Amino acid sequence: MRIGVVVFPGSNCDADTMHGLRVAGAEPVELWHETADLQGAAAVVLPGGFAYGDYLRAGAIARFSPVMRAVAEFAGRGGMVLGICNGFQVLAEAGLVPGALLRNRSLRFAGREVSIAAQTADSPFTLGVPLGRPLRMPIAHGEGCYYADEATLDELDRTGRVLFRYVDADGRVAVDPDDPANPNGSVRAIAGVANRAGNVAGLMPHPERAAELLLGSDDGLLILRALVESAAAQPTSGRPSAVIVG
Amino acid sequence: MTMHSGAYRFAVNVTPRPGILDPQGRAVEQSLPHLGVSGVSGVRVGRRVELNVAAADESAARAIVDRLAGELLSNPLIEAFEVELLSSPGAPGPG
């Protein structure tokens, strides 16, 4: 199962993500930001880092790179795309997932382990992930405070598109933005969301940094496996991109 | 001071939309008592981008700036912007 990992200038989680995907049983392939060829990948991951230096706003410039045009076209055809951390910020800037990532409420860069819990069983990104169980994995971001207007938040809740929320060790959702279990002040404790069609998702924590017990937790492997297995089950999986958008 | 003959010079002022949490603004506001300043509120921190645009006339130049401001320089979900013309071709700008 070939999965593309986009490399922007300033990406720094690409190698970890490729390794994590390998552990999850996939064959990862690097996709340089200047290429519009997704090399027949069955799914695409936008990894963490500081694409284009995070200038203007995190993800704002990366959004206009050639590879993102190809990723948007791939997503439009139903291809699975997962943005992790900075990748989530890029997807939000591109309008491929709803909402925006604001500066952390604390104003501090937050680099520590948090707990998140899957909120829906109906997403390909949570396939096989136990519902509501705290999953431990690191975060590392300065702009991770999820924001969307109330109408969008209600729609996300109603349609089951909030994939993950920050929870405490007992699995209680950290709805209060000042709750220490909510590391950045995200509204409704949102750590991961999906687009309307359900095939594009953004996730603030780093599952690839918790994909082996050697790293302190392998809970993240559940999320990487969900991606790999769902992509493998898709009817279009493995086929090279046939549509080229000029 | 530089004269940019043949180009319009604009400033795009980007600010957080009302109601959007602005922790930078809040941090600035919270520091004011340390300066012995009181009575200041509503601090919002934004960004200013200045640029030259070569175009046939002012409205063509503004159309380019408006597009850049809406698509790249600001995120309309969380930020508002205002475009300000600083100088026109041939005319020295204020700074």
C-alpha cells in the first residue's frame, strides 16, 4: 500500500511519518512540494514541521505549492488525505478541512504528551480505533488552538466529523479551553476534524511519534493503521492519478 | 524614502476579526500596568504588509491587492483586512 508523504521546505516530521507508516504496514513515498505527481499513492499524508517557515500564518504559503494542487484534486476524487500538525494547518488554510488553527491560548509553544480520544466509529480515519479510550501521543505546536464559528462547530458535531478530542487521563473531554488537558485552548476540545465527504482529515497531535513502545506509547499506530487499512479498502487504491488539473 | 515610479504602493492591514481570541493582544494589554498605564483596553495585534503593484491604473492595481489580501495575506475565517493606497506612480509616497 503506497502512501505519499509530502515534503515542504521546512517539513521536519516527514522521516518520522515515513517510518511510522512503514511500521503500520505501508510503503511510504516522498512527494516533493514542487511536484504535482502523486506517484500513484493510495493516500497522502501532510507531515508536521514549519512549511515555508510558517511565514504569514502556518500553512498559508504551503497551500499554493504545486503538490497541494495535486492533493486538492486527489481529495476531490475521494482520495484519503491526512494532515498532521503543520499538515493540519496547511489543510485548513487550503479550505480542505473546516476551521482554522490559532495561536495557543497560552501563547507558548506546547511540546508534551497529551491524551486524545476517538469520537466516531464512522470515519475511515478511526477504523479500528477504540471509541472514547484515551490515546497518548505528543503534541508540538505554537498554533494549535482549533477555531471555527458556532454554526460550523454545530454542523461538525451533528455530522460526526469531529474525529478526536482532547481528554484527560480518565477519558473526560476537556471542553473548558483552560483545562490543562486541553493543551492549546481548542474550542470544544477539538484535536482532529474531517471534511464534509469524510476523506480528508486534520489532526494536531503526532501519531507517528507514538507508533512504537520504544517511544513511550504505540497508541498512534492505531491511527496510522486506520489510514493504511482504509486506503487499502478504497476502490481507487493503488491506481495512479489519472486526472491532471492544469 | 524610495520612489517607485510606474508602481502603486499599498499597505494591507490585517487584524483579527472581532470575537476571535487574540492572545497576543491580551498579553500586551496585561503588560500595561507594568508601564504604569491604565485605561487602555481592546488591544488587538495584527500585521501590516506593504507592496508595490505595477498596473495600468489604480483600480486594476487595487483588484490585484484585494485578491492577494483575501487569498494569501489574510485568512478570512479569522482575520479582516483593509487596503490603503500609499502612493501612486510618479508621486512620492509619505514614507
